Amino acid sequence: MQQVMAKPLTPDEKLRQAMCAYLQAMLEHRDLAAVLLLEHRSLEPQYQALHTPRRDRFEGQWRDLINEGRDLGVYDCSDPSLASRFVLGVLNWTITWYRPDGKLSPSEIAVQFADLFLQGLMVRRS
């Protein structure tokens, strides 16, 4: 995420690359991701104390990315915190249904997710 944020890209391209990088990394390390995403409340207190601030910083990076797009007039977003949680919720839940032998690769899934997030489902009429 830090590498993507440092690139001189438009906010929408940063978001696309961040979604792709995150989904790829998460699916490459599915066991660890599952524990951290789905079972983190069961971690021993000392591990939970390490995990929670890291999770919050990571979520903040997504919020910052959405804020950047809003500040530049690229995104119309009234609540960047909610939008970042939306993106992370969609990406994180992928570990429950993704299959390596499935129809789409992690990159293809990330592209479709990014399109849905950035463009929505509604047809725009001019």
C-alpha cells in the first residue's frame, strides 16, 4: 500500500493498483489473512495489541487514498471512512469464496471490484 501511495498516479489508478496489490497479497497468504481478518478477536491479548494498531493504520491508508481523490475533485464522497471500510469489506471477504482454480485471477477480480466501486452499477445517461 505504501508503495502504491508513493507513486505519481491519479487517485483512481492508485485505488486500482492498491486493490490489486492487496487482493494478490491476501490471497497468497490466505491462512494468515483468515486469522487476522476473521479470528483476530480470538488472538491472545499481546497479539491483539500488535494487530489492532496495524489494522487501524492500514485502514487509514485507504481512507487517505479516498480523501486524496476527494480533495482533487475526482471522487464525490461524503464519508471517506465508510467508503474505505466498504472497499476493505469487499476485498477481505474474498478469502471466504476465492478458489485458485476459479474463473478469475486475483488481478481480474480486483479490476472488476475497482470498476464497481469507482463507477457503480448505475447506467449514466447524458
